[in-house]
Amino acid sequence: MEKIPVAVIGIGSMGQNHARVFSEMPQVDLVGIVDVDRERGESFAKKYNTTYYPHYQDLFDKVKAVNIATPTSLHYQMAMDFLEREVHVFIEKPITIDLYQAQMIVDTAKKNNMILQVGHLERFNPAVKELKRMLRKPLYLEAHRISYPTNRNLDVGIVWDLMIHDLDIMINLVHSPVVEINAFGLSLYSDKEDLALVQLLFKSGAIASLFASRISGEKLRHLKIIEQDKTFNLDFMNQTLSLVKLPSELHTNPPEYVPIKKSEPLRIELEHFMECVITHRTPIVTGDDGKRALELAIQVVNRMTMVKKKKSVFGKKLMEMAGVA
């Protein structure tokens, strides 16, 4: 089988892993790595037996597909330049910085019949895929996504950085428009929200509560979903899924653990992208999906009330939820 020439643009924390996975895929020829940091780019190019390029424009005639893992503000121009040259594009989340740019990217991909996949990684988590198969009608959803303090992605707040994963998951699981949003944020060490607490009401009647933090002393990725007759508990990091059925009159039911075949979500995601490139099938996470998640994230931030004093009653509550009070 002829290998597909692919390049990775942006070798930050995510891009490094993307380059690693592509370098190990038999159907891929990793022809290049692009990064603004020459020393870092050359180091990873050597590690993955490929070529370093200082400018993404150098790749226009060398690739059939690209992986864009740069800061979000750079996504639009890069994606447009490749799509207009009929190169397939995998683009990290969020798809771009605003809805106009997102729509332009989506429209250009469709016009040129190119594959456009957005990097909402958790959709490819084996536990999430099994949950989606088993779920019927969610009534209440609760997500916690917290991380250690970090210097990465401080150009965006926690909603765009981490919570957008859970926003995308909930859109995909509930299948109903959001009709009401309540949101609170607290800024501690960036000029954006570093903690966020969000409540969503869906037209179906489902209610969701989301909490995200990047100032915590631990790393957690949990999702709870309550249906009429059972409760699901999902651990994204450990790829575990359990369910508890409603108790009978005589006894309380113990958790039932669902068998999950664990695998690296990033590898599943990028293998899916390459399968779509080769077969020209529609990706699981399309450009339209990326735009919908971005739209909800923008609505959340626009409705957010910033808690200015961390010593206030509500500020203390947010800090307690983050495990740093």
C-alpha cells in the first residue's frame, strides 16, 4: 500500500504525541515537522526520522494530509491554506477562535471535497464509545475535569482549554439544543478563567453540571450520567465505566463494571483520520462538530460571571471544588 505523506505543524505537548503516533503508523510517511522553535523542531524531527521545516508553506507540495497542533489563533490561516490546495486537514480543538473562521474552514473543506477532522479526543476514548452505545435518555450529567497548574494554553481560559471536551461530549450524548446557561469563573494566575462552574439546561429537559480547573493539586477526568433507571460513572483517564441500577425494595444494587478494551485514544483518533483520508469517509468528529462545540464554549464564556474575589463565599466554594482551598 502506498504511504500517505503527512506533516505535523506545531510540536508542543500535543503535537509531540501526534508526531510519535504518525511515525509509528505503517500507512503514513511522516515527511515533516514544523515549529517556530528550530531547536525543538530539529530535535523531534531527528527523533522521528523526518525533516524539520521552519515554515508550513514549505510543505504545500509535499503532503496529502496535515495535522495542525498550533495555538488556536493560528488555526484559521493554516487550515485555509492547506484546504485550498486540496490537502486533508486534522485540526486540534478548538477548531479556531470564532464562528466566522470556523464556518469558512468547514465550507472550504466541503467545497474542495477534503477531509476535515477536529481533535475532540475524548470521543475516541473506548469507555466513552461504550457509554454512547449503552445510553438511552440522559436526565442529569455531571463532569469534573481538573488539572495541575500549567503554563500551556494560557492564551485561552479553562472553558476553551479543557471544558470544551465535556461540552462536545454532552452535545453528542444528549442530542438536544441548549436553552439556558449559567456560568461562573474565577481567575487566579492568568487573565482568563482558571476555574469554571457551568450549568446547562437542554430542550429535552436534561440538566448538566460541569466543573473545570487548571489550578488543582490532582488530575481527574470524570463523568456521571443519570437515567431513569440507572446511573453511569465514567473515568476518562483509567477508561473505566460502571453502572448502578435503581435499588429494589429489598437491597441496594452494587456497581456493575462494563468490560472495556483499553487503548490509546490519540492513536484511535489519528488512525481514524487516516482511514477517512484513504477511504474518503466522513470523520466521526467533523468540522461542523468542532464548530458546534466552539459555539457552545463561546456562549458559556459570554454568559460567565467572574468571581473577582477568591476570598468571597462563592470564590471559596470554587476553590474547595478545585481541591486547593
